[in-house]
Amino acid sequence: MEEIFQKYDKAVPRYTSYPPATAFNTAFTKDEFVKHIIRSNTDEPSGVSIYIHIPFCTQRCHFCGCNTALYQSENVVRRYVDCVKKEIREVAQLIDKRRPVTQISWGGGTPNSIDFGYIRQIMDTLREEFTFAPYAEIAMECSPAYLDYADVDSLSEMGFNRVSLGIQDFHKEVLDAINRQGPKHPVEDMLAYLRAKGFKGLNIDLVYGLPLQTIESFAENLSIAAAMKPDRIATFSYAHIPWFNPAQKLMEKHRFPEPAEKLKMLVSAINYFSQNGYDVIGMDHFALADDELTIAKRTGNLHRNFQGYNTRKTTGQVYAFGASGISQLNSCFAQNVKSFDQYMNKIEQEGWAIERGYALSSDEMLIRDTINEIMCNGYIHFTGMAGKYHLNKDDFFKITRFSPDKIEDMLQDGLVELTDTSLSVTATGMLVVRNVAVAFDPAFVPGLNQYSRTI
């Protein structure tokens, strides 16, 4: 397995979106976004997916690359929440009320670091403006450092049914090195309490490549995590980019794992979780056999958006609210300004805070759907995908510029299987699926090194 990773460790897009966010531009305006919101009412998927961004953190972790800000005064947080509510009401006026909300995700920052009364205000606003599907997935990313049992009770009362815990590492010395507080309560006890309150799809995040981590200590993380049996586990590779995130320089006094060690950590995670009841989901996630994600993968109904992996049942077009939030409609992307101060000023003055975006052509929509199918379900039927856009197979190959020579090495290595009508990615191939997807991306130019590497 290590040989495969080493061979295909190349700079390619992560394909969280297509086109990647590097294509977004400031020529995309609020007026154009409004047109796409109205169009989204007749596009597929019909479900409404909502993202709420809370940028505030009580303590800033040095490794984090998210759009965050240290906790401000109560007045600033109150003002920010009022702006999020105003933005929700502005956008909701344009959305067909018959469309159900199928997914809500709260991220940050640290959403559970603010007063839960503010969370309730935003949830009440959403319920006033939208109709929730009975099966809607309502999730929050939580720091275990601030999560109390009473908070779980409150989340349950507000309709939340899924939580992701940002563990990162179970060792205090590693958490100290990245300036992160440890869990307020034992993680195993918190997971048990969440289950007792009816939460499902419980996830914990681990990061490999952090300062002071070793192959042995990361193996301990895997063992501890698997023993707790969360429904899902995500393992993310730490990217050291201090020129982008200056706070990361504060960790350079510590030893970081070498690239070869990081590779062994990744391989050990895949092997360990696969041998202990988990299925590999996409590139970096794992889920138990009876989890919805595993079932969706098995039936070819796995999907992916900026909120992460989900099922076709809960998939919706994404409408994002808050600083830096990215809306992900069928025909466009639209991102708010990243600064929460600028966000509040623009919302208060204009009701909107769009900074940049991108409108997709019909060809780009086909390429996006093709890449998404490969990334999630490891399969593409050429005629079937072409037919979705009223095209034939020749049109499909012309638009994607796919040719067998682009995947020749992967064919020889048993990572993909190709017929006249379809392409399938093998289990091993899914570990480097970004390299498969890029063969269908006509905009990709090898060697530019503007993307992260596969590992």
C-alpha cells in the first residue's frame, strides 16, 4: 500500500468542489447570485442544505487553517448572530417554501463556544423561514473542551441529531504543542451520553502529522478511537503552511513527523480501522458497517459537498450563512467575505456579503457530476452520465477530454477497471481516487503545484 501512495503522491485538486475554489472570482456579484438562487428552485437536488459559520474560538489552535477569530465581546457575538439571522431572512425570501431542508451543518471556529441561546435564536429563525424534512440531518462540529452534558440536552431540544467531536489527538503533550485544550469530559462518556440522547452518525476527527506525534503514539490514537466505536472517524493530514497561517510558526520549536512517518500513519489508520469494523469512505473517512454512509457507499448513493460526505437522501443545494460561508448551488458557488467585521458591516448595510463566486457552464456541471461520482462511489457509466445532460458518449469524452492513456499506469496497477461503457475504481484505487478523478478534468494542468499533494 505504501508503494501505491508513494507512486501517486502528486499535486492534484481535492475536488471538494468543481471547479476548485481557486477558480472563484470577484466578478461574481450579489445580483448574479440572486439569479442563481431563483434558478435553484427548479434545479436538482430539490433539498435545501444549510451551512452556518460561527468564526469564534475561545482559544485559537496553532495548527488550524479554518476561518476563525478569538472570542470577542458579548456585544460583538450578539451583533454577528443578528447579522446571520438577517442574511437567512434575505435569502429565504427567494427560496421556494415547498422545498424541504434536508441538512443543516454548523461549523467554524467553534460553534459550541458561544452561548447556546444564540444557537437557539438561529435555529428558530431557520424554522420560521423553512420547512424541515422529518429525516433532516442537523449537525454541529463541537470542541470537546467546551461540551458539557447540559449542552447535549440543549442541542437535542433544538433538533440536532448529529455531532462531530474535534479530538485531533488523545495525548496531552500533542494538544499542548498545538495550543488546544483537552476534552472537558472523557470522550467515551460523552459519546455514550450522545447516543443515549438519540444522536447518530457520531464522528470524531483525528489529525496525523502534528508536532510531537510518532508512529507509535498515532497507533495509540487509532486504538483508543476504535475502542470507543464512534459511528464515523475522520483522519486528516496536517498541512504545515506558516506563510498562509502564521500561527503555525509557533509550533516549529517541536519536532514534526517526517513525510515517511506521515505515510505510515495514514497506512496504519486504513489497516487498523478496516480490521476493526470500519469501512473506508472516500479518501479520509471511516464508518461502521451499519452507518448511513457505509450503506450509501454500498448502494452507490454516497455524495459529497462542503459539509463533507452525506447520502443522496440528505443531499441538498447548499446555502451558506456567516463570514466566509460558501453556497454551493447546482449552477454556481458564492462565498461571503472572510472577515467577520466586514461581514457584519456588509450585512447591516446591504443585507448581503458576497465577495466572490463562480457560475458553472453546462459542460462544467457534467464534469462536476462525473468527478463527484468517481470520488464518492468509485464508478461512472459514460452513457448514463451523458444522458443526464441529453448528450451521447462521444460528447461525454469530448467534454471531459478523457482518454485511456491518462489512466494507463492505474490500469496496470489494478487501481481502475475500464470497459467501453464504464470505469470502476477498485478498493485500493479509492485510496488515491483524486488521481483517478483528475483524468476527467480538462482544466487540470500538471506541474503547476497549486494544489495539495495526494498524501
